Amino acid sequence: MASPDSVRRPLTRGMAALLWAAGALVALAGLQLFVLTESTERYFAWTVDPPLTAAFLGASYWSSAVFEWTAARRRDWGDARIAVPGVFVFTALTLVVTLIHLDRFHLGAEFETLTRAVTWLWLAIYITVPVLLAVLWFGQQRKPGTDPAGGDGLSAGVRALLALHALALGAMGVALLVAPESAASAWPWALTPLTGRAVGAWLVSLGVVAVHALSLNSATATRPAGWSYVAFGVLQVVAIVRYPDAISWTTPQGIAYGVFIASAIVVGAAMSVRPSPS
């Protein structure tokens, strides 16, 4: 009989359930932002302007749903773990951003009951999810078994793009979180301190995912991230098509943003379609 340490560690039911539930919640946030883009003053926890920012955030939430649901379908923790650090970092950072800018959220009596309910739900989610995720992550790591690499390392080109994403997104994300007013000048469209920090939370979490993917160096283990990358890039293209005049593509910021979106689709496709080892 094989010892517990010689078999692959299974994904626990609790972690899988949280990934499914978190995916559903971010899918709802994506609906509020990507579909109801110009009605965030009523249907979202805070007013997002300009509309392209709402569409960017909505696309990010929907790509996160793909990430979490794809990971939740995995049988082994080794093939699902790519989703957890990035999601934890994002939810924790977003809670901090929320508390910093709580005065901008739709909590006052002047807002409709529906709007206030949405805002209180937002607060409940970002207070509880990081804690639940940390507890389940700790329990997951204590589960008997091993998490071997898939033996199908990422190509040199994919690793190079991931390293570039980790550096660029991490640096830009931290800058937006720490000094959103000054860092916003490097973004291709206007950001407020709140939206700048909200975007920064996404960029830092994407950087964390890129670093984690590099450390795993397995096409099988990073496939959930690949599908999420493709969804992120394609949805951001849709957002740009919806608001084509919001970005000046001849500026360094516009060019850099276009290159980033294209590279996200390329690296995501490369991570997604590579056959698993037989």
C-alpha cells in the first residue's frame, strides 16, 4: 500500500467549494461592471467613472471567474493551487482599498435600498473571503500527500513573458496602490485615487499569478491561469472596442497597454492549449 506521502494531495472539498463560490461572486461583479457599465452609481458598491474603467474591472472579474472555476474542477491540489495565492492577495488588497476609501461607497441613506444592499454585500464578501481562504489554504497544506510538478515545463518564451508581466504589473500595481494620483499619469486613461487603487489590486494579483506560474513551471499546473489570461485579454479587447476613443493609441501609455493585452492573449493561449503529458 502506498504511503500518504507518495500519492498526490487531493483538492479538499472545502477549498473546491470556496473556489466555486468565489467564482460565482466575481461573475456577479463582472455582470455589474461589464454589462451595467454606465449604471454603477445604482448597481455597484461605488460609482466607477469613466466607463472604460468599469469595463476593465468587469473583464478582470470575469476572467477571475474562469480562473477559479477552472481550478475548482481539478482533482489534485497541485493542479489547482495556481489560483489561490493570487485570489488571496487580490481580496486582501481590495479590502484595504475599500477601507481607505469607505467614504466613496454607497452606504448613505441617500442611496436606494438595492444600492446599499449591494454595497453591504461587497463589504461582507471582502471581509470574509480572505479569512476563509487563509483557513482553508492552511488546512489544504496539512492534507497528506505530495504536489509533484507536472514534468511538462513551460517554454522559454512563455517564461520570458511571464517574467516581464511579473515585473511590469507588480511595479505598476504597487505604484497605483501607494501613490495613485502620481502613478495614474502612466495609465492610458484617467483614474481617480479609488479606481487607481482598484486597478492596482488587480495588477499586483496578476503579478503574483505570473510569479507563481514561473515557480511551478508546469503547463498542466498553470493551465487554469492560461485560460484566465485568454479571457482577460479577449474581454479587455471587447472593452476597448466599446470605448474606442477613451485611449490615445499613439502615446507611450496606449502603446504599452496594447502590447500588454496582446501578450496576455499570447501567453494565455500558449499555457492553455499545450497538450497534457500522456
